[in-house]
Amino acid sequence: MLLSFVAMAGGFALIFRGIEVIGCQTVSLSRSLTTCYSNDFGALPGPIAGGALITVGVVLFFVAMLRFATVR
């Protein structure tokens, strides 16, 4: 049950980080999850990286909710 709460919190954090990253020119993965660049130094364009983070966050959140709902 604790794992479900941690996964829901992680999914929630990924969603908000994805929203922040959308406004960046380019994004690179780093130790702090992502690094936002205002030039072409990053590996991925900001909207693509933001969309991917939001998608992973939503999937993780809802899978954790489903798992939490089935725990007895």
C-alpha cells in the first residue's frame, strides 16, 4: 500500500515537472530529472519532453490508483 502512495506522488511530480518543461527551448535529462535550456544545447525539444513526462506521470498515477483500489 505504501508503494502505491509513493507511485501516485511520483506520478504527480512528473506531471508538474512536465508542465514546467514545456516552456523550455530544449531539455536534457540530468541528475535533477531535467535541465531546461533556452538554446539548442539540450537533447530533446521542450514540448516533446514535457509531453512525455506528463504521459508517464499520468500512467504511473493511474496504475498506482488502480493497484491501491485492489489492495485488500
